[in-house]
Amino acid sequence: VPNSQLVKENTRSAQIYKKKSVAEQNSVELAWDMLMQVEYEDLRACIYQTKEDLHRFRQLVVNTVMATDIVDKELQALRKARWETAFSEGGAVDLIGKTEESETDQENRKATI
């Protein structure tokens, strides 16, 4: 069901996710809850070993799924700005254009676009 229909019908999910990328956010939540079940403990141990790895993996999952919402103009603008920031010729700067990023931050930004 498209996000527009979920919002139009004012579904519970649309209310929970404030009418933004409803299907995508719901998919992430369902998948994440499933991954956190005890029977997937071994799989999680292969995916991440530290809290930092877990955080980065979650960012990758969320950003990858949210990238499938191609209708939301606000998200498109954000993705375009992140792309420009990550791959601009002048080097990586934040979205305001003032602060240099570390190499790790640059790699993480590129990995999560």
C-alpha cells in the first residue's frame, strides 16, 4: 500500500510515523524487531561486535530502506545534500558548509547515502 494511501486513510501507522515514509519506517521497525529476537543472536554476532558497529549497522539499514521512498521531496533534498557533501570536490564539509569532517565521518557518510 503506498504511503499516500496510508496517510489518506489516517492509519495507525501513519499516525505513529507522523505521515512521513510510513511504509518504510514500519518495514524497518518490523525487520529490526525480528532481528533482535533471541533466535537471531548468532546472526547479530556476525553482523556487529560492538555498540558502535550496531549503531552503524542500524544507520545503514534505516538509510537503505528510507532511500526507497522516492516520492518524499524533503527526503530527496536531504539525500541530494548528503551526496553533495560526501562527494564534493572541495572536500567533505557539513551540510552548513563550515566544519571539516574526520576521515571516518566521511566514510560513514558515503556508506550511508
